[in-house]
Amino acid sequence: MKKIAITAATLGLATTMSANAADISTPPVYHAPAVVHEEVKSATGWYLRGDVGGSYNKLNEVNYLTSTGYANFSTAKLKKSFSVGVGVGYQLNSYLRTDLTLDYLSKAKFEGSTGPGGPCTINGNPYTAPNCYSSDVSSYSAWSLMANAYVDVFTYGRVTGYVGAGLGATYIDWKTLHNTECESVTNTCNSTSIDHAGASGWRATAALMAGASVNINCALDADIGYRYRAIAGGRMFERVASVATGPGFHKTIHSHEGRAGLRYKFGGCDTHIPPYEPPTLPPVYK
């Protein structure tokens, strides 16, 4: 009976030790987490852009040929206008991009004057110097083709500030210049005007830009910025033989423009799968 009890105790101890050894030698099982797909903004790629803007325009000088040589307009002013543009570009890396843009510049009204001088004849009535002057009215519209480059200077959250520059050419189309004689004392003007045909042609153009883009999602950015555009001077209106004046030439046209637009990037959303990192397992003792 004593031998049976000892044998049973020995078997129980052996079973317990075997079970504990199995627990120690068998590592716990860990399951890999579910794969998470993240949409991230690509650092390079092609994009399309569209912009609208409003321009404050300035013209410093207009001169014209007379029978005795060149003379300057006394005043030369341009009214405000707006622009609509499209473009295609390429994001070279995370801070540098380039694009080619085509903008339509809406009609900008020109108002100028010459004199006072004289004499003049207004509606059949002769007037003497120095109270005679002319009132000159015209306008232009244009298409501007520009190659541009931009550098991102800072990023704060979804907002990225940038500066840029561009070179290109603008096809400017001047409308008919209506020249009307007036007299300042009586404040009267001729009922008819002398019309000078407008000139047109390509002009060298340069631009400077600054602004900020706001990241809407991985493929779309909103753009708000400022652009200074300088259109080189050239022929403005043609000669009228009956009064022996013309042609006329304008100096550089300066435009200060506020712009807003969108940029859509092709393939801008890359699918990113974070690499799987298995958990650190506890040491196994045998």
C-alpha cells in the first residue's frame, strides 16, 4: 500500500513538471494587424491649373509723331481689367514646380489727353491757344503666354507659401483711338472725332509672383496670390494723314494682379502601405 502511494505521487509530480515545461517552451501567438492604406500627396507629377484675377493697370507714357517731331500725351491712364487663365505644369520635387500658362486679359480702357495748346476749331468755332486740348479714348485686350517657375519657401500645416517668376510674350490688340478736340474755358468738345486705327502685335513680357497654396486633398490645391506683369512698349495707333499725326507708341504696361485658382495633380494620390513590424516577443526559457 505504501509503494502504491509513492508511485502515484511520483506520477503526479512528473505530470505537473511536464505541463509547466510545455507552457514555458511554447511561445504566445501574435496576429499581424490589419493592413491600413493611407492616401498621401505625391512629391512629383503633372498638373493642370485654372485661375481668375483682377488687375490694376498703369501706363506711364504715350508719345506720337507730328509734323515737327515726337510729342507726349499730357495724361495717359488705364482702367482696371480682369484675367482668366489656364495652364499645365510639372511638380519637380517637394519645393520646385514649373508651368506654362495662357491668360486672356480683358478689355482695359485707355483715357489720355494732349495739350493744352492751340489754336483749334470746335464745331465750326475757332479758339486760340492755350486753352485747346484733345481727349483721347481707346482700349486693348490681350493674350499672354508665359513660362513660369515657382519655389516653395515655407509650409505650415496645409498652407505653403511660394515665390515665382515668368517670361513670355503677350499679343496685345489696341482698338481704334478716338481723338476729340476740346476747349477748356467753355468746356466744349467737337461732336465728331478723328479716329486712328489701333495697332496690334506680340510684346515681350515678364512677371513676378508670390502667394500661398492651400492643400485641399492629395490631388487638389487652392491658390491665392499676387502677380506683377510688365508688357513691353510698342506701337499703339496708326497715322491719320488728314491731321498729319501718328503713329503713336506706348511705353511699358504695368499690371498688379490679385489671383485665385485651383491646381489638379494627375496621380497626386499615392497609396501608402506602412511596413509590417512584428511585436517583440518575450524570451523563451527551456
